[in-house]
Amino acid sequence: MIRHGDPDGTERTKRPRAQAKWLTASVERDAAQVIGTVFDEAERRGPTGSGNG
């Protein structure tokens, strides 16, 4: 991994970093329940991802 530039020596453009990331997993619930939780969270956050629906 090159952190300060590309192999040709040029600097990489700074990209925005993700904020308020969300992760879920379960060994107790089946996949359909976990996916339902993911979609519920996506709807709560809204199209901008701000949490303000």
C-alpha cells in the first residue's frame, strides 16, 4: 500500500472520509432478520445518510 502517492510519483487527490459508519452482524438471527435491520437503518438515515431521513 502506498500512502503518499501513486507508483508514478504523483500525489493522490484527497477524498472525503466516511462518517457515522454503521456495521451489524449476528450469529443468533438469520440473514433475513439482519438484512431487515440494515434496511431499517438505511431508511432511518435517509438518502443523505445524515440520520435526518
